[in-house]
Amino acid sequence: MDRRSFITKAAVGGAVAGSLAAPAIAQTAPKVTWRLTSSFPKSLDTIFGGAEVLSKMVSEASDGNFQIQVFSAGELVPGLQAADAVTSGTVECCHTVGYYYWGKDPTFALAAAVPFSLSARGINAWHYHGGGIDLYNEFLAQHNIVGFPGGNTGVQMGGWFRREINTVADMQGLKMRVGGFAGKVMERLGVVPQQIAGGDIYPALEKGTIDATEWVGPYDDEKLGFFKVAPYYYYPGWWEGGPTVHFMFNKAAFEGLPPAYQALLRTACQATDANMLQMYDYKNPTAIKSLVAQGTQLRPFSPEILQACFEAANAVYAEMEAANPAFKKIWDSIKAFRSENYTWAQIAEYNYDTFMMVQQNAGKL
């Protein structure tokens, strides 16, 4: 074979190989465009921003072949109907919190946050290494959903109050904007839960229509100005010790993706999950100092109130466990790990943090 013939044949062979390779690549990285509806407004850059983080990661990792268009609450469907839109296939995915749908089935709330459950670190340990993701997806499958953790705020604050709450008796007749499990538990202590949309909370507090409200924590709360009309800021938010935000995907749509895209989504969800908690941990310290400088009065819930709420929550759980096998299965798993988690947390972590807090309060940090 002469040199010219060899080069010609090699070039033809390379062209053929290239033409064969292209379809194979196209099959593993097809053009996919999804819509995601968020349960949150764009003004909450921390929580709403989680969906934008996911969208950016997925697009960059797929060279732009996998696009997820993000819509804020109300643009496609109301925020509290995001999961319903995924179930029906109206959208392929959503970014929401499971406890928004606890009225359909209280089991929805367990992997998000329920009173006196796990901290952010604890719930993440349960999700990723305690079988939590699989248990939750076993439940979600009946709603045509596949879900993965997609954010956490860390333990939330207990809310804004127009007057001080020192004893359980002070909770009698208190009108508080709080829903879900927390509202059900507080009802047993005399609180009158109120369901009020985010934009209507401030005027309700200002007019005295409600006496208190819970929201998230310092960074998000400061934007809403609650401190101007309800100066007492209580902690901790015992009903949201480590609230997980979820990405929920239409089951058929998710299973129809190439395995590489499924793996990409799982990875991007976990990255977004970690990023949100890191963001809150960075932003809340500055925000709490700003709130105090503007007159906010920090108050801890008394041990009496916390204990009463704990006992009331356990009574609610006992009723739900007896009536709902799916709830019982997941709650039993969380409870088993909760005991182990707090056994460990009180040793090294608690003592290190406590020592460092003493140094901070002494002005040595």
C-alpha cells in the first residue's frame, strides 16, 4: 500500500468512526427540556435559589443538553400545589417541602420536618445513610413521584410574638400563624392556629388579627419586617429542627431519562442540599445581629413550654401511628436513629460547641 492510499483510507475510516460515534453520544446525552415549579417566591434567594442552583449544575454538566426551566410560586401553579402538578405530569419537577401536603397524608411531612424530630445534620444522616431516601420514595411512588433532598434551613426560629410567652397558660387563646403538625400540636395547648399566606402576615400582625407568626429564621424573616410589629423573637422552632426541602420529579419522566441524567440529578440535588444549609449558616449570623440592633427581643421558649409541646407532639404521633401504617414505618425508622443520633451528638459536638460559645460570650473569639 502506498502512502497516499494509506492516508486516504485512514481518513475515510476516521470519518466513518466519527459518524458512528455521534449517535451513541446523542443517545446518552439527548436534548431534554423540563419545567420546574417552585413553592417559593423569587424574593427568597436562599430557598427559591436552590432550584436555580440545580438548573445551572445540570445544564453545565450536560453541555447544555439537559435544561430545567425554573418558575416561581404562582407562575405555573400555586406554591402549595407544586407536588400535585408533578403527580399529574403538568410539570416534570418541583422544589417544595413535604409538610405542605400533610393534609393529604401526614406521611408526606416526615422526610421534611415534624416536631421534635432530627436536626439538619441528623436528618441528612438518616436520608443518605439510614435508608430515608428509599423509605420516602417507597411512599411517594403511590403519588407518581420520585424525591431527593434539595435543601435545608437548619433549625428554625420559633416565631414572632406581640407579647411575651412565659408559661403554657400564656398560650391559651393565642392566635398564631402556624400550620401543619405544629398547629395540630399547639392546638392541644390552647393555641388557635391560623393559615395565612406569606404576603398577608405582616398586616395581620400589625392590626392584631393574629398575635404571633412563624416563618423561617433571621435572614429570611428580616426581609418581611415582622420585628416592627411583633418584637419578641422566640427560639427554637421545635417543629422544624432540620427541615428538608425536596426536589420532586414525576416518576415516569425521571425513569424515562438516560441513567447518566438520573445520576446527574441525584448528584446535583445532594449538592444543592448542602449548599442551601451552608448559605443559611453564613447569612443568619449577620441577620440576627441586625435584627437585635433594630430592637428585636430574643427570647427562649421556657423549659415548661418545650416539655408540654414535646408531650403533646408524642400524643399526636401515637394517634397517627395507630391509624397510618405508612406513617408508622417511616416514623419508626426516624425515631430509632434519633435516639442514636442524640446519644452521639451530646458527646464531642455538644461539648466542643458549648466551650466555644463560652469563649465567644467572654469576648475571646
